[in-house]
Amino acid sequence: MKKLLFVVLPALALLLTACPSTDKPADQPADPTAGQPATNVRKAPAFSADTAYALTARQVAFGPRVPGRPAHVACGNYLVAMLKRYGLKVMEQPFEAKTFDGHTIQCRNIVAQFQPEAARRVAVFAHWDTRPFADADKVHKNAPIDGASDGASAVATALEIARTLSQQPAANRPAVGVDIILFDAEDWGHDDTYQADVPNQLKDAGTDTWCLGSQYWGKHLLPAGYRAEYGILLDMVGAKNGRFTRESLSLKNARPVVDKIWTTAAKIGYSDYFLYQDTGEILDDHKYTADAGVPTVDIYDHPPYGGESFPAYHHTTADNMSIIDRKTMKAVGQTVLQVLYNE
Ligand SMILES: [Zn+2]
């Protein structure tokens, strides 16, 4: 994913004048659940942060999942096998893509359906590839990243949601079908901040050098004619001190779902992670899934007000297992599970 500076900067300027000395905007209620209708809370089963952590480490152990490399193929096979082991209906969507720096890469999206017969559906999206270069790194700019948070943690959270759902007896399943949709080639885009001197060979692509898997899926929906009530995109959800803010495009396309997720997080004790802060638009898979008809919320790690729009480890070699924290994974995984059980 990348930041869209022209949107982020005015938003930040506004925020800085609105709340010079506090994390919480003055116009936000002290209790974010105040005034919300009482929901019939069906308690979701426990999300295992230990399993999610192990699933993150397993992906990282393959090595960087850069499209075209053997580690990428092996990890893709592993993800397909795990989702099948959990009993989901798994489909693969192979495709070929061209990158901004002249590569032709073989990719695949992975779609796994829980309760495929259910009419009402919710999608959980993540990307499973990793960025081929640490262009935001101060030193190792050409090294591929481990993508422990940026990639693996989100896939691991989606997998652990799938595993938890699959273990429930029929009487304790959510009312909705859940589709785990893992995109490839999200992170091989041209970053005009860090790669200003690298020519973009896809002259007419603009910012569409990113999110190649979700763009392909949006044009070739799998399953055919796919529809969901909404989607939740997970991206960078595993790092220590992870914080999640209400991103502009998510609010524009799916504000009621943003409210649902943030209210749920507060109700089950994760308001330290899900901040009531509205922040600027970023480019991520949620743009293309929304364009394809699935209004989508992006849950991604965003430092609180005053900082950069991405955490310090983003697209650097520091994005490795040493930054992964079970507590952050628990906050996100349990919140998403609870949202599914409230449907
Ligand atoms: Zn990334």
C-alpha cells in the first residue's frame, strides 16, 4: 500500500489545528459506544493469538514471498492446503501481471469460503505477497522484506478466523457466510516518495501499479458474480503498539461498517487499539474491492496523530518477527470475529 500525500496532508493539517494537545479529537464522545443501539451480542469464540503468531512465523519462514520466487510458490501452496484442511471451499485464481519495473510475474489469488451456501456474506481480505524491496529502509533499500506485519500478520489473522469458525458446532456458527480472499501482488507498486528516481515503465498506470491481485479479481470476480454485504481488509495488523484509525476511503465507502467495527472493539475492550481518529486516504486493496461492489473497510496500522501515515517499519527490513505482538493480533482477530458473530 502507499500513502496518497495530496489527501493525507490537508487532513493532517486540519487535525493538528483541531486537537493540538490530545490524542482524542474534541468533537468525539468520551464513550464511543454512547448513544449506540444495544446489539444482541452473541459472544464469538476465542481467537487464538498464539496460533495467529505461529501462522505468521510459518509464512515468514518461507522467506520473502516475492512473486516469481520459489518461496512465494511454496507459501501459496501452504495457504491453500491450510484453508482446505480447515474445511473451507478453496478456489485459486492464477494470473499474470506486469510490474512497473519491467517484470512479468506469475501470481494467484486464493479464495476460501466458509458456509458457501449462506446467502448473506462478508469478505475478509488480505494480501499474501511481500514487497520485493525495502525502499523505505535507510540502508538496505534493495533487500526484500520479511513482511511479518505487512502481509503475513493479516493472512495469519484471516487464517485463524477461518480455523476458529471451522471448529464450531453447527449451532454456534455466525449467520453469515465468510469468504477469506487473499490477494497476490499487492505490494510491487511504484512509490513516488522513495522511488522518485526509478522510472515507472507502466506509463499510463498512475497509482494502479499497486494492488495487482485485487485489480485482477475485481475484473474477474471469483466466484463469478460475487457479492458480499461488506468487506474487511486486514493489512499490517501484527506489530507491537499497532494502532488502527478510521481511514478516509473506508469512511466514504463503508461508514456504517467502520462504526460497527470500532464500536465492537470498544465493547470488548480494544479501544486502545481502535482509535476514534479519522485519517487520510491511502491506496490499498480496499479501493479495488469497493470498485468491484464490496464496500470495504481497511484495518491497517497507523501511528496516532502527529506522526507519519505509516509506521516506521513499513517497507523496511525492520518488518520482521521481532516486531510481532500477540496482543495486537488478538485485538484485531477477536474484534473481527465478534463483528461476524453480531451479524
Ligand atoms: Zn506494503
